[in-house]
Amino acid sequence: MKPDVKTVVTSLTPKFEGEYARRFDQLCKALNRRDPTGRDETLRAARISSEVAWASEMTMNRVESQRYLTAVLILSDLINLRWELDYSPTGLELVAPPFPDARGLTTEGIQKLKSDLRNELAPAVRKQLEHPATVDFIRRMEQPHQQAKHQSIRLLIADGTELVNRLQNVVALTEAEQENALSVAVRPYLQLVNSEQRDQFTGIRLGDVWRYFRHTWSIPSMSIPGRQLLYLVRDAAHPNHSVMGIAALSNAAMQLGVRDVYIGWTTANFRGHFLDVIQRQDLSTCSYLIDILERYIETGIEEIDWQGLVEPHEVIEPSETVVNRLRTQVSIFAKERQSELKRSNSDINGDLGEIEEEIFELADVEDEALQPDVSKEILALDEKGYEAKIGDASDAIVGPAIVRFPFELARGIRKEKLDRSLQDIGREMALSSLIVHAERNSRNLLLDVPRQKRLTLEFNADARDTLPTIQTIDELPLALGVTPSGISYIADLKTLVHMLVGGTTGSGKTIFLYSVILSLLQTHPLAADLQLVLCTSKLEDFAFFRGLPQLFGNDIITDVADAISIIGDIANNELDNRSRILAQRRVRSVEDYNRQVSHEEQIRPIVIIVDEFADLADQVARDRNARDALYTNVRRIAQAGRSRSVHLVLCTQRPTSELFPSNIKALMNARIAFRMNSQVDSRTILDESGAEHLLGKGDMLFKANGETERLQGFFVNME
């Protein structure tokens, strides 16, 4: 029997006025399935891109342009999912792609339907499995090694026979009785995925559970800027609450809802809109917002587990003593939580960056392709007079580019002495680029040995998903790379303020800048949220970014004289202008100012990226006054940038003390060194040696707040 075909039709009626209404009407006519343009994918994509660009550049009526952009992106998302638009004078209807109704099918028909669905997904699944890192991830999920903190994910896969046994009794009942019986036999529910939370049955992180089923079941998920919510569809009737499906909420409505003051997604936006309504004396809207706030507070109170903290009568009428006691308890809970986080992440310095999620867990060192000869390391150290105790292979950490061994030196032997012998030790081991680090809060040292086969970490959807959703536009999270432990490393440029980057040709410095720029664009998709000043003499390396609305003048600055002039204008005019605005509002920083004003009035951050600072210095090398002016302007931005949300990212291939005097270098809080030519160059950037032994191609040392972390940068394929 051929399955019936069902069609779902829904309507979309956004209300626009003026130019927005006219353009939306023209867009819907062009995308209409009855129109030849609406059936042509190329023409459709070009028209949608044109509308997105137009709405993004509109700054006169920011709220209305956001609403329009939301509607356009919703249409784009639905069209990509094979929905069709049926537009007529009576309104817009969205027609979902037809899907079969399996009721009434024979067993053979159901098997045929399942086979067709699998065949439709198969090419996308196979494409994912072409990536070695994906295959390795799936293997570790299904066959965890003995030291893993979790059990096999196969425990979460429902057994078909077990499910059939549960449903057999339901089939035998009458149609009226089947509904209640079915609700007992199968009990589906949605579980919100928190990347750090672990599954109670297997110990696997929920983010990895979702990722496993995405790789093995469905097409790759598409990541877009903004908030993304992931869900697992689980069956409570199964002993381990087996996973029945996965879902992701990351469409245009959600991502722009964060920015829309009318939705009030953030408390800052809600407060700003509420104050605006009061000033306009809009009583009906004010009453509506008070109702929302009241329900929000009531819901929050209902979800508080107050048992053991207060007595029932104290909940109804809390005294000042009770409130103070609860505040003390909150402080205690916060300290306990911080202690737990420090214990669970003792090898990561929380001050340096924000850990969002693991991109991949530690690889199994028993893998033949990765397994190093531990005895070789011990022998090489002992022969050089260093009594060392290195653990077995199970103690090693396998990163994307290195294998890291913890070891102990005999008492009285200094690490500095070992550093001077690393080249000789590497020759004994037939390995180059050895680096030794001191492990935090431990007597152990860490020996980094290059992997026989390095992994390439692409700046793909998984990497972009680690970027957090920003709450204010002055937050500037950057995806710097991955630690040797396999953890995505996120640092906020708002906290770092300025960054000094050095590296030789081919070390990965330019590709790193790509990931920095893409991180900023992902979290700040609108021109009103960010101004990016990109200065480079290598236009061909950054041509992909030309025309971006976030760029100063919508273009890349390639003329050195223009770059010096713009930096001077920011230092002498923009900083002063921002200082006057902050003084009028009586606040100390742009962050404080943005909290008090509506989104339209907020001051956007400025990020100045100079691809080769030596080009600017060479331009003024013969003119002492011009040179002094350049360095004075850079120093002024470095000094005042934190409070006025102006940030510097200065890069160079040839770091010298002349190029970066001490009075400027001291103001660059964050330092990143890729492979350097010499120990002197490494000390110029990091104030310590080590970068001369890096592997190149994105291998870096990141230093902030006095702590150094080794990272592997992402590869960005701009094609």
C-alpha cells in the first residue's frame, strides 16, 4: 500500500510599514512558488542575500530593521528546509514539504519507508564519517578506554527487540485503550543539552551525546551567530532513558530575539524597554510588562528548593535576619562551586579563558599511530644526569599536535637547567621541538613531544559552537584554539584588552587572525555592534573580508599612511569623545554606560588589528616627530582602551625591543607567540623562552595574567 502524503500549511503575517512593507511584499512575490524566480535556487539565494545586506546596513530604525531581518532569515531557513511560499493578496502561506503517513502500511511497506529515509540521510552521514577526527570520536564514544570517565554510549541506544516487547501488549488492545497504554509503554521527553552536564546513566557529557547522534544519524548541523539550544529526545520508559532523536533550535527568530528590546530576552534589554515605556506613560504596555515580570519572579520562587534553608512562615514574610542568612548561604554555595570547578579543571587556568565544551576527549594513547615509547624519554633524561620518573602511556595526554607526559625530577634539579639541555635530549630521542612546562599546583613537569601525525582542527561548526552567547556588545569572546587536553579555549578580548602577536612566516599567524575576525563577526553580526579596523599590506590575504559592514569604511586599510592617520584619529578624537560621554553620564567605563542606556544608544567596541606593526614603524622611521606621534597614539589607546572599549591586536614577524618599547609592551596584557626564529624573539613577545621550539602551523604559546598555555590554533579554509 502506498502511504498517504500529508501537507502542513501555516501562515506568516509580519506587520511592516513604509519601505519595509514594500520590500517584504516584493520579496514574497519573488519567492512565490508560482513565480519562475521562486523555483530557481540561485536567484532565490541572491535575492535573500540582497535583502539581508540591506536590512543589516539600516541604522535609522534599528528595531524595525531587526524585525525585517528576522522575517527574511526565517523565510531563508524554511526555504533551505524545502518549504515553499504561496503568496497571494490575502496573505503569505508556508507549505511544508510533504511527508508520508505510515499508518495502514504493511510490514514490507514500513520497512521500505524506513529504508527510503535512511537512504536520504546516508550521503550526509557518509560525508561526516570521511573526517578522521569524527571517526575517532565515534570510536571513543562506543569503545571508551579503561581510564575514561564514562561508559559506552551504546547503553543509550534502544534495542529494537526490547521496544517491540513493550509495544506488543498495546497492539492487542482496542483503539480507545491504546492511547493510555502507549503513554506508559513509550514516554518521550525533551532534555536541554548542557555541554558540561553529564548523562546520569553513562557519565558522558550531554554535548557529546548530542554530537554522537548527530554524526551517526543526521546531516551536519549548521551554525549561525547567536543563541543555539540543543535537545535530546529521550524515552523515560527505557531503563537508561534511550535517545529517540535530537533537535536544535538556532533559527533567526532566536538569534535576533537576543538583540530585540521588544522581546526583552536579557534583563538589560527588559529594563531599558521598561524605563522607556514609563517615560512615554504607555500604561497598557507597562501593565503588560509588569505581568511578565511578576510571572517571571513567581516561577523563579517556585523553582527554589527552600527546604532546609528557611521555615515555611519565613518564606511568606522573610525578616531582615532571614535575608542576611540566605545571602550568607549563597556566598558559601558560590565558594563551594568555585572549589569544585578548580578541582575538576586543575590543569586549566580559569583566569585565562572560558572553557565552553570539549571538542574531543583525550585520544587513547594505546592507538598505534600515537603511542610513544615511554622508555625512550626516561633513558634520554637519565643519560643526561636527570633522575626522572615518567608515568606509563596511560598518564600521557594526546593533543592535536603533541603528546604531553607528566614527570618528576629528582629534588634539587632546576627546570632551567633542563631547558638548556632540551636540544641534546631531543637528539637522543630522534625528536625535535621538545618543550618542558611546569604543571600548575603540582611538583610535576610536563614534557611535550611532537605527535607522529598531527590533527588539523578546522574552524567548523563544532568550533564556532563553543563561542558563548554575548549579553552586552562590549563582550568580545575569541576562539583561540584547543589545549593539549582537547578543550576549546575561549578568551574574552574585553578582559584581555590588548593582544601582542608574533610569529615567523608560515607559523600560522595570519590564519589565527582569520579565526579572531570570524569569532568577532559571529558574536557581532551587525555593523552597529562592532567597528573593526583591519590594517594590512597583504590585501590578498584578507580580501575575503572586504565590504563587511563592520569594517571601518567598509574596507580593509592597505595604505600605511592611512592606517597611521586612523590610529591617530581614534587616539585623539574618538577616545576624547567617549570620555566626554562617560563623564556626562557619570560612569567609569563603556561597560557601565551600556548597562544604563537602550541598545540603540550603546557605544560599540572598536577592535584595531594591525597585521604587521613593523610596516607602520618603518613608514615613520626617518621622521622622529612622526615616529613619536605614532607611538604616543598607540600608547594612549593601550592606556585608555579598557574603560573606553578600544582594543589593539598588534602582530609582527620580527619582534624587537625597538619595535615594541617596554612602555608599550607592558600595556599589552595578552601575548601570543607562534614559532620564533630565536630565543631572543621569544623573550621579546612572552618575556620567556620556548616559542623557538614550537612546531609551526598554528602551534602557539598564549600568555596572560602571568600564566602560559600551549594551544593549537584552528585552520580556517576561506574557500
